[in-house]
Amino acid sequence: METVKLSRIVMKLTPELYPFLRHCELNSDIVLRNGLDALESADVMEIIQFSISEHQKDAFLH
């Protein structure tokens, strides 16, 4: 298991998406079962979608 910031994942596998994410999303801690080296682009997209969804949910609760 490895915990990394979403920003690190994005910069490694999909750097073109970095400008479209908010600071709070990029700063999210992500726990990876098989580590950063095992991720593929499709995995990154799923993680990004989940992170955006979680941060939008939090915005409605405040």
C-alpha cells in the first residue's frame, strides 16, 4: 500500500489534466493498493472522478 497526493498521480500519468483540477482536489490523499507504478491512465481517470465527486459532495454539506 502507498499513500500519495492526487497531484503526484496526475503529474505522472495525465499531466494534461493538472490545470483542470482545483487545489483541494490535487491535495487529496489517495491510498493505492498496488502502488503508483501499477496505475494506468484509466485508473487515474476513475480516481480523479471520485475525488471531484467527493469534493462536490463536501461543498453541499457546508
